[in-house]
Amino acid sequence: MDLGLTGKTAFVSGSSRGIGYAIARALAAEGVDVVLNGRDPARLAAAVEALRREAPGVAVSGLAADFAEDEDVERLLGRLPDVDILINNVGIFELKPFELIEDDVWRRYFEVNVLGGVRLARRLLPAMLDRGWGRVVFVSSESGVDIPADMIHYGTSKTAMVSVGNGLAKLTKGTAVTVNSVLGGPTYSDGVAGTVRALAAARSVPEEEMKAAIIGANRTTLLGRFIEPAEIASAVTFLASPAASAINGSAMRVDGGVLTTVL
């Protein structure tokens, strides 16, 4: 399906692997020139080369930056060209008991997961409004609605992302610029896969058995499995396209049915 994105440009934060890379890959497949981002220059370079091989017909580049470091972010903002599409995907997560989450950890989560998108939107949204067309998508999570007891700091940062996106959408009235969020469910990204493999090794069980146990024991999901990064990417790419022109200020659920337990 041609989504009408050929010739557009996009920046995807946190895109050297996982969901971010899947989004960049899906956009490139639609003819979008893509700027990737990651905090590890070597991993970022490898991702750029991989995507160039997959999508030789588009321009693929990379800008390294760690969104937990102010100097890195300022350097990135100074080098970042105006784009048609901004995907705020960068984020961090971990399992941690509430009583062990110190103030500096809370600050780090909001610095990366919330302010990362705020700073990028502040830099890129005005030019979209001036041109009259653009897309901003925040990759949030169902954890921002149904806050996990063992990731309260992560969940509340994802709630804040949705709030920022909703507020920014109100600035686009009368233009063809839209700002939306995607509420992803349990997704088998590289980070999640690493956690699952570590748990499986610690308990001496196969990875697939641990995946099934996590979904079965901790989540009520209509999908009955982890979501693949490409499935999140498909929804994000649709929201980034002219086909989604009537969707603005929304939080699209791509959660596999998890939120049926709370909504």
C-alpha cells in the first residue's frame, strides 16, 4: 500500500535497534528519507549501513546522542535538519520496586522519556506549522494508562508523553500538522528480549517458555503473545502518513488487547 510518503523526511529518536529501528525501516520502505539516532556511535553506524542496504532508494543518515546527556542533546538539536516527520521513540525502562526508585532515577526517566520528546518537538514543530504539514508521533505505552506496580517511574513517564502530545496537537489547529501517540503493549524489542533471556537463564528454562510465562502470568492480552516491533512500526507509519489526516491529538492503542482489563 502506497501511503503517500515518498520524498518526505523523518527523524526517529532511539532508532539504532528495536522498535525505533523497525519504525525507521517501515518509513524507509515507504520512500521516506530517514535520520536514525542512538547513543552508541558504533551501533548507530551499523544500523545506518543495514538500512541503506535494505532501502537503497532513500537517504539514510545517523546522529548520535544520549538523551540523558544535556550536551549530547544540544549538539544533536544544532545538527538536526528540519524534517516532515518526528518520531519520539527514545526511552528507557527497568523493573524496580517503588521504594528503591531514588529521586535521581525519577529525574533520569523524565529527562529521557519526556523531555527528550519535548526538546525535539520544540525544535522541529514550529517549521512544520510554518510549512502547514507535518507529523509528530510519540511512542508511548499502555503502561502509561495501566501503571505497572514494578515500573511506576516508567509508567508515569509514559503518561506524561501522552499528555505532551495531546497538548501539542492543540497548537496545530487549522493546519495539516498532526500530533499523536501510540500506546504500545508488551513488545519483544531488543531490550525486552535481553531481559527475558536473562530471566530464562537464571531459571534454567528456554527463552520461548519464559516468554509464554510472562505473557500468561502477568498480562491479560487478547493477542496472547508479545507484539513484534514491526507491528508497532506499521501503526506509527500510518499515523505519519497523509492517510491519517483526520487523526490528531489521539492515543492509538496497539497493545494487543491488554487495556481491555482497565477500560
